[in-house]
Amino acid sequence: MATREAEFLPVRRQYPENSVRLLVRNTLVQTKRILTRWARDLVTVLEALVLPILMMLTLNIVLGHLIYAATKDSALYSIVALIALGGAISGSTFAALDLIRERSSGLLSRLWVLPVHRASGVLSRIVAEAARIVVTTVVMLGAGVILGFRFRQGVIAILMWISVPVIFGMAFAALITTVALYTAKTLVVEAVELVTLVLIFFSTGLFPVHQYPGWVQPVVAHQPVSYAVAAMRGLSAGGPVLAPMIATLLWSAGIAAACVVPMAIGYRRASTH
């Protein structure tokens, strides 16, 4: 009789379901789960690390002399920054596609009914994205150093240089994740990826703004990738940093702010249906 009554006793939890301590624990566990799965996916690793390095080599070989003629400095100061930003952005697409697969398989719904903090699902993906972008940026920087890229501004500039793709990539990760939560079609996410590729190649990361046709110069000059590349170039080779850094932060903050509420609502809806 006592055993049968015990079956109906409420489960005693060490911490309330909405406690900060439980949020931290659940976020760390889910972040580890996401990072482990990404690390075991060979295709994801190749596309996130190997392909950007090959692109860096290709751009340096094909366009290195042209960029040097236009900027009067090593092309690596633009190419390494551009590829680091591209790696941060493109990796977000793989994460968004992974989220679509988890929603389609019902994993998000199963996690939602477990006794875990509700915010840990979204927060763990944000932390995992930040970790992925840091790793990608450091690997791109290491490849650039092997090719001859060097910092001229000191240790603090190096840390700030690494922080730019992280901040910028997190904003675009929020955008692509929000799109993924509201559609079950991978085509829409890939279309967003196409738009980001256009931003990368139509930026001052390859050529100065005056090298582009006059009608597109205002777009090239004031789009977010151009500001981010300019800030990273200034931090590594020298030049203006404050103005492009402020513009990068404003762009990133604006994109992230526009996605916060839709992403939270979309994640809840994807987890409860």
C-alpha cells in the first residue's frame, strides 16, 4: 500500500524549474549536446573550417595582386577578415538546418515537456553558436598567419579583431534561426544564405568602394559587412577603427533586437506543436 501511494507523490526537485541555477545547468548540458553533434558531423566540420580556408587560398592567389594594386597593402588584411566573417555567417545556416531537423523529428517537443528551464533551449543554441564562431575565427586567423598575415596593433587589437566576427555572426545567427523557426523548408534558409553571400562579395573586403559601379557604391559602402571588414582591417593593419566599429555594433544590435521576440515566440511554437 505504501509503495502504491509513493507512486503518486510529487517529485521533489532540488531547484525550481525557473531558477537561474537550473537555467545555467540545463544550458550547459544542452550546449554540450549541440556542440558534440556538430563536431561529429564530418560534413559540417568540412564546410565550416576546410572550405573557408580553401576559399582564402583561392582569393589570395587569384585576387591578391589586384587587391594589393588597389589598396597598396597586403591583400590578406582584407581577405582574412572577409573569410572570418563569411565563416561566422555561413556556419549559422548549418545550425539553422539542424534546428529544422530537430523540430521535424519531434526532438524539440520532447525536450519541452522535460523538467528543464524553458529558456535553456534557446540560450544553449546561442552559446553553442558563440563557441562555434570563436573556433572558426581562430582557425581562419591561424590560416591567415601561415599565409603571412600579421598584426601591427598589439594584443588588445587581436582580441577586438576576434570579437568582431563573434558579434556580427551572432546577429546573423539570430536572423537565420528566426527564419528557420517559422518555416519547415530548407530552401528559405538557403535563400537567406544566398543574400549573405551577396553581402560578402559586394563589400569593401575585396576592393575599395570606388572600384564598384557608381550606382552600387552607396550600398557597398554602408552595408554591414563592409563596416565589419573596415574595423578588422584597422585593428590589424592600422587605420580607422572607431567609426566602422560603432557602425558594426549598431548593425548587429539592430538585427539582433529585431529577432529577439520573434525568435522566442517561434521557438516556443516549434516546441509545443
